[in-house]
Amino acid sequence: MQDIMGSRRFTPPDEMSRVRDYILRRYKSRCSVRLERDALIVSVPNSAVAGTLRLEQQNLIDACGLKKRLVIRIGH
């Protein structure tokens, strides 16, 4: 198993970097993005950013071309 998996390079999906760049560019806030099954989990540092993202969630989905479900959480 180690021989098979050891040679593979795992690169994160482009969706993750697009979401991270979008939030940094538009809201000037850092975030962490991780992939869990069929969802992108976005963690932001405070509730103000999280609330704004929830209000504009559809704009974020459209701008980044997301196919997976988007979950917004507070805290890193």
C-alpha cells in the first residue's frame, strides 16, 4: 500500500484556492478551506465575516464555480 500511495501527489482541488482567494480579495480576511466528502468547509476568524458570507453565499458559489456544498464556520 505504501508503494502505491507513496508515489502519488495529492493536490487540493482548484475550488479550494478559488474560495480562499475570493474571500481574501473581497473581504480582506484569511480563512481555511478543507474538503470533507461532498462539502467544502470554510472557517473564518469571526462572526462578522461568517454572517456576511452567509448572506452572499450564492454569489460566492457562482463566482467560484462550486459544485460541492458550501459550509461556513466560525473559528480556525
